[in-house]
Amino acid sequence: MADKTLNEIRNTFLKYFEKNDHQIVESSNLVPNNDPTLMFANSGMVQFKNVFTGLEKRDYVRATTSQKCVRAGGKHNDLENVGYTPRHHTFFEMLGNFSFGDYFKEQAIDYAWNLITKDFGIDKNRLYVTVFHEDDEAFNFWKKIAGFSDDRIIRIATSDNFWSMGETGPCGPCSEIFFDHGDHLHGGLPGTKDEDGDRFIEIWNLVFMQFEQVTKDKRINLPKPSVDTGMGLERIAALLQGTHDNYETDHFKKIINSASDIIKIKSDKSNLSSFRVIADHLRASSFLIAEGVLPSNEGRGYVLRRIMRRGMRHSHLLGAKDPVFSKLFDTLLNEMSGNYPELKRAESLIKETLKMEEEKFLVLLDRGIKILNDEISKIDKVLPGDIAFKLYETYGFPIDLTEDILKSKSLEFDKERFGELMRESIELARKNWKGSGDSAVEQVWYGVKEKYGATEFLGYENDQAQGVIKSLLKNHKEVDTLNEGDEGIIVVNQTPFYAESGGQVGDTGLISKDEFEFEVTDVQKKLVDLFVHYGKVKKGSIKLEQDVEMKINIEKRNDTRAYHSATHLLHESLRRVLGPHVTQKGSLVEPERLRFDFSHMKPISDDEMVKIESHVNDMISKQSDVTTRIMTPKEAVDNGALALFGEKYGDEVRVLSMGDEGEKYFSTELCGGTHVKNTGDIGKFKIISQSSIAAGVRRVEALRDKQLDDYLKNKEKMLNLSSEKDDEQINELSKQISDLGGKPNLDETDKKVLIKNLNKQLETLSVNSILQDQSKNKVNDLEVNGVKVRFQNVEDLPPKELRKLVDKGKKELGEGIVIVFASKDDKVGIAVGVTEKLTEKFDAVQFVKTGSEVIGGKGGGGRKDFAQAGGQDQSKINDAFEKIKSLI
Ligand code: SER
């Protein structure tokens, strides 16, 4: 029978355990959402961490998964080994079976033994196992089940046979299964000095989860002994396909062959490690980007960038001059999107990101090589460690490349100093890594949810409802009563209050009963579907199990709804105008405004902005009904619904469609939020600011209806006033505008962003008013040797604003040369613009150089069509102009 493909082997494993009463559970995300300390999921048990410790209950006690894992950064880090061994990966899939307090050692060994010897048909004579040295039980089960003689069951005393996920978390002794790939390969049995060779390879790790490491020094027993096993899919695929090299399996061969086609170089022994690196790093990068991790200089994004650049450096080594990864992605998509649809959903984002990063990196490589050559000309033999480090840290130039280049010239670098600087920088990075993912899950909620179950949400249809008090909390502890003046939390069996999620803020309102009144200031969701109402007792007191009336603040909710629907229209409009790579990276939907973050590499131009806004306003003016449908996530995606990367959806999802495009809806999106019934309810819409909040992530803020009217009214007043240059009133108004965003529940970062935007607007307004006033009077248009020349001398304008006047002048002249001087305080700036055609004859840089010498400055810089410089002597402006004129 032909060898099974990697995809088939995954399937056989999962089906085997399904047949044995295990629930097949989808892989969780690489970015863990239940652990603030872990960088990436590094094994199958991560998503079950709280199930092992008893904090979380699931409706099954046996599970099986194929888990996406990344081991780069963090406790388990294989990055530097990838390429140089047949087995290391940064990204891999871990097959596993799990028992949560159900079966234990004997059954786990039995399942494993049957699968590998029967279903996989592996020759028993080529298998060995290890057990933790004190674990007689496991030893005896292996004897009994596998019929092994004592010498095939090796006792290991080291941490190799004691598995832990990280510094803390569930852990326990383990038993590993090894396969003998044959004596043609070098290597010894586990526990011997040659154990790291290629001959005896670990294929499966059975962990007998018995403990929880609570802190570094404290280990406790788990409530029930459990099982966590892990088998690297790539390794078992290699074995079953008759090789010891994971990169020789069908899956990797396809990727490597297509890399070889793209780069146009055959893979052979001499370049094999580069091909391995490319194949592995393509997988890791694509899966991380699919979850919305983008290359950056910190945290997860930094690890991603290192992986990407390491891969790209190897494609460069193989001689690639153009980006390779974005093209290679198609092969991966073909191979893996069947099991991991997120690759398909994120296809354009992944390709775009890979391409951008590789283009950037190629430039960086060129620049690095230039700098390095320059430095080489200054040294005898040893390049200082500081320079190697600067190349690495500041220019992102890989150190192994520095080393390679030096080596080829029989030079070296000061490794000791470099190492010292590296350690300092790693230490700094470590300090800055505070962990992320959800904030540590507050333990109390597990108990509350366990007792009372999920809260039923009635708020799609109702603004008010009755409920029964299930739990009361004060200072995060459960209490029997809440009394007047107490701040606390109320959990009710059902609620009309929306809990913050999907960017939409929680509702506010009132929970009351007879004399009792509790003002709800926020609502949050815990453990997916437990709604908790935060607030303060205004009057009276309340006890457990009492009935209450619950009423949300309708006006606020209606405004929030409208902003949420506007967000959907905005999302789709951004995709239509900017491209399908636009994906939501975050959003905030409040009663007074919306904020939307999305992946896009450059600022939105004015033209694009107009188009985006008109798409949204068109859909609003069509006043069409908004529909909500419930579907399975698959149906939804098949229906073209936009799903958010990195979001986990339940068995059923709400699908929101809105906007009338004849046969079709304009926007269809998975969404649990609350929405308007008709797009007309949104009211006029406008984007009021855009900014960049991280590499490749942009933020827009928008207003609608009443807030937009207020904003526009204030802005108009400001414009009028700014021409009168009444600073005091400008300030007064800018304060009013900033109050618009200065709500007490706005967080500090948001406030800062808003204030920054307002300041920018204010500055533009004041500068504009100067530009308009002064440019009218001080323009002198003339003709010199048949060329149109504008001379302009403006006072009180910061030199950095010169470009605007030059651009304006160029536009007004059509063809010609614009020479502008601006003075403020005791500085003069000069800028010269030459329209495109004339750059064949004239050079703005030359003009500026000449001019700035006269006004006592020097140099300056720019291009043929625009250049700028500074100087001191305002009295020489006319002379400078005459001198420039003489060059025309
Ligand atoms: N957690 C163990 C491992 O990663 C078994 O799944 O090896």
C-alpha cells in the first residue's frame, strides 16, 4: 500500500481516538487565550490547562486533538536548530489524546501500543520506551501490555522524563516511546551519551499528569490524575513514510520542490538546510499571521519577525533576488487549508505581509552589506563587537551573515563583546515582555459558573426583563447581601444587558426591586457566557435568590447599536476601497463614537477616504433592513461572512447582513453585537481621524449623527475663528472638542490618541490660516529666460510647512520653479520646487544649496523636484533669490 500522506496520518490518529470515545477537539489558537505567561501554544495540553487543574469543566472527559504549536521564544525554543537537523521545527502539529480524570497510565499505554503496532503497523522489535526512574507502575504496565523485556524499558532520572508546560501549570512524570531507525544511522539509546543521534527517535510522549506547579517552589496534586500525550505529526509521518527526516515527507517535499522552482535552484546536500529553514519558517509565519500576529519589534510580533527574516535570509542565500515567501504560500495553502481554514480566510493578509516584509528585508540586506563593507575597509582583522551588534540590532542584519561575509575575507568579529551586548538586549526584551493573552482568569468565576451555569442573554429583543439574583460579589468574593452604598457585582440567571464584547461596550442601566436600586455601570462576560453586572447600590439592599427588574439605558444602547452597524459598513467599505487584505485588528463601539483598527500598510489617501465614506453613507441612505441569521460557522463562512481571525466561535453563530446591493447584501459578518433594524437609523457618517498604531495597523475614528453635527459645528467655528487668529477662542473650542472624547470611562491611551489628533487638527488650522493670509500678499510670479518662476517670502511660518507652499505654487504655475523662503523667530528656511518636466534641466538641490549659502546656512537636501535647507540671515533673502535667479 502506498505510504499515507501527512494529512491522512493526522486523520487516522484522530479517528482512532474518536472510535475509543474521545471527542475530537479543534486546535486552539497559537496565541493562548487562557494563559498570560505563555507566548505560544507549545503542546496539545495548553488549551486544556484549566481542565487538568479542575478550574474548568467540559462536557467530555476524553479528548483528542491535532494542535498547532510554535516553539520559538519562551521555554521551549527550537528556532536556531531548525534547518540543521532532520527534525527540528518552529511550527509543528502535535497529535494527542487526553484524559481528564478518566483513564490513567494503564489505559494510556494500551491505547498508544495498539495504535502504533496495529493501526500504524510499526514493527514492535524496533520500539523502546523510557519511564521516569521512580515510576514502577508505568514500567510494569509496559511489561504487561507490550510484552517488553526489562532492557527495552529504560528508566530515566532526568527532567527528560518529567514534563512541564512552563514555569507553572500541570506537570507529571512521562513515558516516551522510541523508534530505532536502524544501524545505518549514528546514535544511541536514550540515557546514553549518544542519545542525540538520528538512530533512536522519540515518537510519542505519554505524560501522566499528576501535579500542578503552582509557584517555583510549590507543587500540589491535581484533583484527579490525568493523561496528556503528544506525538509530533511530522515525525510519525516520516517514520511511516520510511524516512528519519521530517523534511523528506510528502508534505515538506511539496513545499521544498516548489521553493526550488520559484528560486530556480535544485536542492541538494549543500543547500538542504536553507530549504528546510524556508519550508519550516513559511509554515510558522503563515499560521501566526493568520491569527493576526504581525511582524513588529516586540513580543510575539518580534518572534515572528525573527522567524520570517531567518527564512528570508536563507532564500537570499540560495540566490533569490525577489520575494519568495508570498509565492510559496500557495503550496502551503493547498496542503493545509483543508484542516486549517484560517489559512484561506487570511490568505490575502498573509501574502501581503510576507511580501512587504521580504521586500523590506531585501533592501535591508543591501544596506547592511554596504555598511559592512565600509567598516571592513577600516579594520585590520577584527570587526569591533559594537559594530556587529549595531548592524544586527539597528539594521536587522543577521549576525551569521556578518560572520559569513567576514569569513570569506579571512576576517572575524569580536564575539565576546557582541555576546555581552546581546545578553543585555535579551535581558531588556525579557523585562519588557509582560505576557499577554487574556488577563489571568479570575478564579472566582469558575466557581460561580459551575454553580449557576451560563447567563441567558435576552437583549437582542428586549430592553428590560426580570431575573433572579444568583450571585452577589463584593471585593470579588461571593456574599449573601449587598447593602446601600456597596460597590459590587450582580449575577442574574438572565439579562437584557449586553456584556462588552466584539468591541461593543457593555450596557448601563438599573437593576431594582421594591426599595432596592443598583446602578449598573458596566457589564462584562466571564468564561464565555457568564454575564456579570458591575455597579453600586444606590438604595436599599438585596439578597440572593430575589427577583429583580432589569432595565438598560435605551438611549445609550440605541446610539451604540448605530455605531456598531456603522462599524460593519465601514469594515466592508475599507476592504472594497483599500483591498481584501484589510482585516479587523480591533474595534471600540461606544454610544458616542467608534474606533476601528485594521491591517493596512500605508495611510489612507484623501481620495480613498472620500470613497470609503461615500460607500458607508450610500448604504445608510438606502435605508434597508438589517437581517440576522443563525448558522454554523462553516455555513457562515460559505455565505461569505467575514470572520475575525483569532476569534473562536461556538457551534452556532449570528450572521449580520446589511446594506442593499440589489441581489446581495453589502456586508455580511459574524457578530454577536446589537444592531439597528434599518441602516437609515445610523444617520450621517464621517471619519474624523486616522493614525498608525503599530507596524501595519491603522486606526480610524468616526462619528455619526448628533456627535458628527456637534463636531462639524465646532470645527466650522474654529475655522472662522482661526482666520481671526483669536488664540484664546481656539483654545476654548479645542477644549470643547476634546471633551467629546474625554469621558470618564475612556482609558488613558484612548484619551491620549484623541488629544493628539485634536492637537494636530488645531495646528493644521492655525498654519492654514497663516498660509492663506500671507500667501496672498507675498507672491511674486515672474518669467526668467522663458521659465515661469515664483518667488515667495513668508513670515511667521515654521519652516517645516514650506513644502505646502511649494506644492501649491507648483500646482498654480503648472510648469515652473517655485522658490519660497519662510522666517520665524531668528531662523530662515528655503525650499525650491521644480515641476517634473523641468527637472531634466534644473535641479532643486542645486538651487537650494546656492540659496542657503547666501543666507548663512549650508547644504540641505532633497531631490531634483523638491529640496529644502535652513539658514540664519533674514536680511539676505532677496540676495539669495537673485543668486538663484542667475542660475536659471
Ligand atoms: N505535553 C507533552 C509534550 O509536549 C505531551 O503532550 O511532549
